Amino acid sequence: MYQGFKYYLGWYRDFIVDSWNDMGPSEYGMLLLGIGVFGWLLMKNTGRR
């Protein structure tokens, strides 16, 4: 079971690294925009005192 988990973890790591290395300017911009919107939503939904 551990070997299977290790295999899938390695596969996802390789997939993310390959995706990051092949990212163009538009994909990078969309990633930054998505992170910005996600952060804005997190800050907007915080409780007020």
C-alpha cells in the first residue's frame, strides 16, 4: 500500500512540475488572477468584530 501511495505521489509531483515548466504567459496570468480572486474571497468572508 505504501508503494502505491508513493507511486501516485510521485506521479502528481511530476505532473505539476511539468505543467509549471510548460506554462506560458497566459496560463501564468490566469494562475495569478485565480490566486488573487481566491485571496480576496478569503479576506471578504472573514468575521468582523
